[in-house]
Amino acid sequence: MVQNGKITFASALLLCFLMLSMVCLNTPTANGSSLQTNSEGTPELTQETGGIPVQADLISQSTTQQNKQPLLQDSFDDVFDSSIWEKIEVNGGVAMEKDGLLQVIAPDSNKSWEDWYWSQAGYVTKRPISAAQGFEASVNVVELDDVSEMVLLISDQKITDRDPVNATNWYMINKVLHTKYPNQSLIRVVSRIDEKISWLVEAPWLSSTGQLKIKVSEGVISFFENGLMRYSEPYAINASECYIYIYTSKWGHYWGTDCFDDFAVYPVSIDNESKGGQTSL
Ligand SMILES: [Ca+2]
Ligand SMILES: [Ca+2]
């Protein structure tokens, strides 16, 4: 009987834990008017135990761009290039090049996670890129262990004084450090078109580090994490040009310094891709 009692008690504990886990998965929503990239209402959260990347069958072919001239490129060699970038620094966030990296620094807000104290730090391109002609924008996340998330975002609007997700139209892919819930570190693909947010992918990340890439080609936008295609759909921003953002957006008790490196934007060559031949650009 004692043995059964122990088993029953352990089962009850396990059940309580599972129920608590389910409750915890419902990430709270940010207050106020600012749109934030929380996970509320995202059905993909149910995939947390599977560890199977969304659309894992769509492994991207290695899109090495060694034969193409980049439209933009920065390896962040300690000097801010004002011909390429403008800074996003909101609520004490700081973007700074150091040690050959773009460091994004989030202040200690001295508040709890639930207080939803947000800050942003990073870069946005000074000039827009032609979405009509297509491009591949990529950046490496080389460190993510302090701030909340590392974001690659494109938008037809340039915002530097608020969270860029306030823009009316954007697409993003981001790695999300979610240490409040163990094993809930995520890769996300999210869009906002005409103010309507769509949570397109939310799945366990491949790694805290690695390349984020957005490709726009022939009216299709595709998102890659560490070379794995996570999602693809028709490109829906009406504007013919877009700005490219790399930044962190942090909330609550997250603070510290994390790093990007090796940003590049390449043209896409339709002829090159379809024929596999050499096409001058
Ligand atoms: Ca560098
Ligand atoms: Ca760090």
C-alpha cells in the first residue's frame, strides 16, 4: 500500500507539473500600444517536445554567393559605417561595434519579466533595397545568451526610435532566448501585413547561434535558420523597396550584451538559379 501510495503521489506530482507547464506555455501579452513579439496564441507552441523543425524536408541548398557582388556588406570591424546604417537605440539599448562584431547591449531594467520593460538595439539600413528585383539578406548570430532575441526583419518603413514591429508591414525571423521556460528557446517567423500579425513558424531553434536569412525572389519570400528553410510564402508587402533591420528586442529581466557578425545583402539572379549557369550581374 505504501508503494502504491508513493506511486500515486508521484503521479499526482507529475500531473501537476504537466498542468503547470501547459499554463506556463501561454506567454503573456505585452501591455500598451507597442506590438511585441510574444508567443500568445501561437499554435506551433505545441511542437515544443517534438524537436522537429517546421518544414524540415525543405533543406535549402547551400546558397553560397561567392561569385556575386554584394549589394551591401558589413563585417562590423569596429567602425560604424554611416553610409550603410542608422542605429536603433530605444529605452537605453545600445548598438556598438567592438572586437569585430556588432554588439547589441540591453540595459538592466531592474524589473521583473512580467513588467514587460522593452528596449531595442541594432541597425537598420540607411537606404531601402529593391524587393522587386529580389535579394538575399543574411546575418550571423554569434552570441545569444543574455538578451531576449536576435532579429532579422524587413519592412517598407524605417523606424529607429521605437520597436520596429510598430511598422505597418514587416517580416521577421528571429532566434528567441526563452530562459524562463527551460527548453523553450525558439526560432520564429512572424509577419505583419497591413497591421495584421501572422505567427508563421514557432519551433525549437537549431542553435542559439548561426545564420538568419531572408530571401525575396520572384514574388516569394523565404526564411532560413542556419541554412534550413523554415518557411516560404508569396511576398505580400506592396512597396517595391524595403529596409533591412538587425537588432535585439529585450524585455523584463533580460539584460547584457550579445553579438551579430557578417551582414550581407546579395542580389538574386533568376537566370543563375534556374539554369545553373554563370550570369553576369
Ligand atoms: Ca567582424
Ligand atoms: Ca552575452
